[in-house]
Amino acid sequence: MEKITLKNGHIDMPVPEGIDLRQEILKLKKEKNAVILAHYYTTDEVQEIADYTGDSLGLSQQAAKTDADIIVFAGVHFMAETAKVLSPSKKVLIPDLATSCSLADSINEKTLSEFIKKYPEHTVISYVNTTAEVKALTDIVVTSSNAVKIVSQLPEDEKIIFGPDKNLGNYVKKITGRKNMVIWDGGCHVHDHFDAQALKKLKEEHPSAKVLAHPECNENILSQADFIGATSFLLKKSYEEPDNEFIVATEPGIFYEMKKRSPQKTFIPVPNENGHPLNVCVNMKRNSLKKIYLTLKYEFPEVDIPKHLADKAVVCINRMMSMS
């Protein structure tokens, strides 16, 4: 049996020369009763071979509904954790263990515990972009699509800790008018660094274009947007609205699905503050066909969550479901 080694988080082994990775993946998927999930921010080739594409929680919910024995999650690590929490009896594989998330990394069990001590009697609301350990300390988890709806259901005088995304927290606070909301100082390295001046210039160059922006963006981006919402919401607007041009302030991996659904339309990315025209999530792009093939073949690396931790983490997710 071949020795499986990891290098920088993924299986470090060559594949046979001339192998058709797409066909081999499809073959292995069928043999192993596996399902492949790909986040909207992964590369085009990864999204092309996925059984389901979507945002993080939606993918995990979809996987839980399937009768698959194996879930291959092409995304970042916390997403695979969430999939395992929601599908404890399934084997969850991740093509690259090094696919971290700057937002999820901005908070952990220790720092959140200390923060909670500073603000006793506060309801802890955490964005789904967090680790299982953080979810275990959370009262209610939210997504970018339902955060406003869920916060709005709490009593107006409810004391709230909201984390870890400060931009989403400030957006929710603004929309709901909540006064007693303490916001964690975390952010996404993609959404937090779009260039507001470049966006203003793009709007001048494309006066008929509508601006789509994710609520993880800074206020100076959101204030210029026509539509603000989660990735799935922005996608929906891109094909439902009659406009032919859209300026998009979110990770450009979503362009694959946008162009697939509306090939006649033009989608323009907002550059980042360093002038890069494509403001990408490097961790999402770490997923590749080769890594998916090797992960599925050797069923490794596997994401596992201790039962006591998964039992705690699933509580806040179930509360969100009931409130949604």
C-alpha cells in the first residue's frame, strides 16, 4: 500500500501521467457513493465537477439531505467542520487542510470565552464562518442572508455579542437599529479590502451598471451598492434583474455561476486596495482537481469533530434553523 504523506496540508503524491482527472473523479465518486460540494469562491474547474455549488451553510445542509457515505468539501476548513456537525455519520473529506479562513481565524474558543466574561448576560451570535469550538460557545449562529432576520426576532433591549465579522455586524446593527450590540473586531481579508475609490470610478465608467456587494464589505463600499446581500442573493439578482452590466464586490469565484446563468451579461470585479483587479481568496483557490482526486482515492485528509463538541456546536445551528 502506498504511503500517504501530506505537504502543506494536502496529499503529496504524483498522479499517473495523462490521467483524465475529471473522469477519474466521477468514477471514484460512483464507486464510493460520494458527493462533492464546491463553494462559489473555488475555481471554475472545481465548480464544474461538483454535485452542488453554493455558500457554506447551504452546501452543508444539502449534503445532510443526500444518502452519500462520503462528503468531499471543496471550500475552507470551517465549512467542512460544519458539514461534519450536520452529518455526523458521514465521512467528511477536505482536499487541503491548509484552507484556512481569515475571518474564522480572527476568533477562537479562548478569545471568545474571555470576551463573554467582559459582557455577561449577552446573547452570543456568531457568523457561520467560525470553527466548531466557537459555535459551541454560541447561542445562535447566523448567515449573511438571515442575520438581519434573526436579530430582528430578539427583544429590542436584548444585549448581543456579534462576531466575528465587524462589517456584517455593523450592517446588521444599522438595519435593525439595535443599540445593545457589541461587535467583535474581525474581518474577511477579501471583503474588507475592496477599493472604494476604484468602485466610484467604475460607476462613472459604467453609469448603467448595478453594484452588487456582500455585507462583509466596508461601509464605504456598501454605501455605493444597489443591492447588498449574501452570495446566493447577489447571484439571484444578477440573473433576475434586467440590467446587462453589474459591478460586483465579492470574491470573483461567483462569476463562474453568474456567467453560466447569464452569458449575455457583463460582470465587472472591484479591485482591492493594492490595485489587484481580482480580489481573490487564496485559500479557496487552493482546491484543485488533483487534490480532489487524491483525497477521494485515499479518503484522506478526513475532518472529524469529537462528539461532545459536535453536540454543543449543533445547538446554535438548530436555533438558527428554527428562527429562519
